[in-house]
Amino acid sequence: MTRMRAVDAIVQILIKEGADEAFGLPGAAINPLYSAMRANGGIRHTLARHVEGASHMADGYSRTGDGRIGVCLGTSGPAGTDMITGLYAAIADSIPMLCITGQAPVAKLDKEDFQAVDIASIAKPVTKFTKTVLEGAQVPGAFQTAFQIMRSGRPGPVLIDLPFDVQMTEIEFDIDTYEPLPVAKPVATRAQAEKVLDLLIASEHPAIIAGGGIVNSGASAKLVELAETLGVPVFPTLMGWGVLPDDHPLAAGLVGIQTSQRYGNASFLESDFVLGIGNRWANRHTGGLDTYRKGRTFVHVDIEPTQIGRVFAPDYGVVSDAGAFIDALLEAARERVAELPDYNTWAEECRDRKARLQRKTNFDDVPMKPHRVYQEMLSSFDRDTTFVTTIGLSQIAGAQLLHVYGPRKWINAGQAGPLGWTGPAALGVVRGKPGEQVVALSGDYDFQFMIEELAVGAQHKLPYIHVVVNNSYLGLIRQSQRGFEMDYEVSLAFDNVNTPQDSSSIATGYGVDHVKVAEGLGCKALRVERPEDLAAGFAEAQRLRDEFQVPVVVEVILERVTNIAMGADLDTMNEFEDLATSPADAPEAIYALLD
């Protein structure tokens, strides 16, 4: 056995568990762990500007690949409380992430010492496991348990709090004989798979709702195989978008009251059987449950037992890892292939709607409508692009109008939707996808929340493109205020005395000069004011990114007020803009528009 400080054992454990990518800020109470990382050299650390930003970076990194776990580090007190939003975003979307905080010495914990707060109690509601370790000898077991819990069942974040003296305690530890604890995941039985198959083949218009649990289990390819074997259309949720490419013949579109396609809602409303795999029946997906459930039989498959029946009682529920369930259903379907109905006519009807029910994107208005921005993004960025975004009209319109062609190509804070998540998360995504094209999408308010993290991308050479659609408004909040007949405290517009505009500019009065701020933080930036200049702007952004290897901000000046399609029920969506009536209205649509 080797005698070492507890922090030296921690670093060795992190590396053996595969968590060798860390984001954070050092401080007095966590400096022992930083000294151990420096001595070992096996963990790459990205210095953030704000601990919340570091937590979103770790979250973004975790979302980039199967089995990845980002690590967020911070000192005692406010560093831990700064992580809470990041922990909430991670647990809401079932993302494994390890947060480690420093703490005052054990003897000081009940004495209101400087920056000593009971972070374990504060973080408990937004973690799967949280613990303040009080004995140095318990450190290896605490981390071993944390990794097991993160990976078992429904994935999620954990927090370990380390008093200063516990970090410095010398313990006996042998990394060569340390082994990760076994991970427990429920597995569907053959009988359950047979029952689901019986229900499916009894239907005429079956639909598969593909949730984020499929992505988390690394089962996207299996899902495609299942859909093709059954011939059943697939409707991905916002978290499952990309499990099969948008141009796959069985990709039927997103369903929802905000992030959805017209054809996705229309086809879903024609279904009579719904198999939900790894999804939560989130309210932005279902809308009013009376409309969503009417005339349909539901099967719900989820890794977390408490999710079954949480929103509504399905006709049949299965507790299982998504990948394990798909394996079982595939095996049953192959053995009973002669019994499988021919669903080609139903699938063709879904494709027909996909070619008829489209929203217009080809607007020439100045100032621009956001629809044109997404059209030009599809034209300028290739199908391997990874999009990163959080809540806002920018995200809602993006999900309505962009296309995604693979798993983990749409990285989105789905349930929590914290403003400010996009920028730091994108930096974590770049860490996890070096050399790949990453494009972040923000409204101006989301972008301003954690704009300082752009400096992290400049310092650490983390190149990506950040598209900022700027209407100088809290657009989604303003749209929701329409029901109250008000437009109150949601405008970000002002005349910026430091940014005089010439007479040809339409950006006068739009407030913050995002180009100057981005440049001041060491990045490259450009502004686009007219739709005909978008393609050249995106091309220049890619050139600047490749040349300087820093984040590049493309600020697009939008019209001040745009209402994006949404409603309360799937069959009562409000379409505020003109719809596509010819192929020229939606040139980047998957299928050319049919009359």
C-alpha cells in the first residue's frame, strides 16, 4: 500500500474512472486538490470565469459522448452555490456530472466560518448523491459510490464536498487494485417485449416517441434498426432529436406546442398507438393531455420507475434501460416478422405531410425575421454540425426550422433551460468534440448572461461559432405577456453612446454592442444586418474561426417583434407568420413542398 494525501488518491480515482476533463476555478479551500492535479498531470483543466459557467461547461462536455462525465471544481461557500443552476440543468436532463467543492476544516463546520456553508444540504434536491466527507479514509469510497450512482439507473449529477483538512489527510491507497463499482440498470424481459409487440401490431398507425434516454444509453443506431424492422415512423423529442437523421424516411418530425414541426404534430394526431422510449411526456411536448391522449394506446418505457405514470397513466409501462428494451423488442420482432403488419402506407402518409405542411423561411424583410437566419444556417453549415442552445424564442424557432442528422448533434438544456447556459456549454462541447463544427444559438439575453466565458474560449483556443439573433428584447417573455395585454420590462433597447451608427445601419438603438464586447474578450465578431449578407457572414465566421482558433460571434440584427408559432394544444397551434406555399418559400426543407 502507498501512503498519500487524500487529494492525490482523488486524482488517481478520477483518471481511472475516466473523468479526466475538469472545468473550474481554484480557491483557498480547494487548492490542495489543485496541487494534486498539478503534480499528477493527468487531468486537463479549463479555467472558467464564473463557477456557474464551469458547471455548464462540465455539463456540455458530458453530453458529447457515451459514458462521458465532466468535472466541475470550486472552492468553499459561493463556489458551491454558484454550481446549483448547473446541477439543476444536469439532473433535469439526466446528465452525469461530478461537482467537487472545497470546504472549511471539519472543526469549523458549525462555527459560521468564512465561506463555510452546508452545500451538501443545499445541493441535495438537484443531485442524485451529495456528501460532505468528514474522514480522509472515507474519500475513496465516497468517490467510488458517486461514480456508481451517476451511472446507475437514470443518469444524473453528484456533488462531493471536501473539508480542507480532509483533503490533506494522509491515507493508505492502492490505485492498482481500485475498481469502479458495478453499474445497475433495469433490463426489459422477453415477456414485456412480447406484450409491447402485441399492442403495436394490433394498431394501424403506430408511432415511436424517441426520448433522450435513447441518446443516454448509446442506443440511437439500435433505434433506427428497430424503426426500420417495424416500418414505424419515429417522432423524436427535443432531447432525443437526432436519434435518426431528419432526412431518414421514417423521421416524422418533432411533436409539441413550441418546439415542433407542423407535419410532426399533424402526423402524430393521426396515430392510434404510441410507444414512448426514454421520454418524460414533458408538457412542451404533449400540450393539453386530453388532445394528446385522445384515441391512442400508450406504452411508456423508462429507466426510472417513478417516471412511469408521473404525467399520465400509460396503458402499459416497462422499467428498462432504453437500449436494453430496444434489444428485447428487436429480438421479438425478428422472430415474429411474419406477423408484422405492413405500415408502408402509414409511413408514406407521414412523408406526404412532411412535404406539404411547412413553415416559410425565405423572408427578405429588413430588419430580418429569424426564419431567414435558420434557413441560411442550414445552407452554410454542413450536416455534421453540432448545435448548442437553451431556452428562448431563438431555441423554439431553431427547433422548428433547423435539421439535425445524428445523436448528440443537438445539445440543448431541455427541462431547466437556464439563460446563459449556451455559451459555456458550447465550450464544454468543443472540449468533447475537438475539430468538429460546433454552432451555438442564442438570443441577445441568453448571450449576455454569461458573456464573460467567451474569454475562456479565447484563452484556451476553443473555436466555435456563436450565432446571436438580436432583437433587443426578452422575446419569449414578451410573447407570453400577450395574454396579459402588456409589453412590460422586457425591452433591452437603448441608444449606446459608445457605438455611433451611420445612416445605413439598422442597428441603432439595439443597446449592447455585442461585437465590441466579444472583441474585448479576445474573440472575433461580426454583425449582419441584411438577409442577403448572411451567407457571406457565416462563411467569414468559419474562416475567422479556423484562422484564429477562437470563438467567433455572428450577431444578426432582427426585427424587434416576431411571434413564433406555439399554442396550448397540438391541434390549436397559432401560426403568426406566412406559411410555405411553394418550394421557394422553404428551400432548405427536407422534402420539396407539394401543393
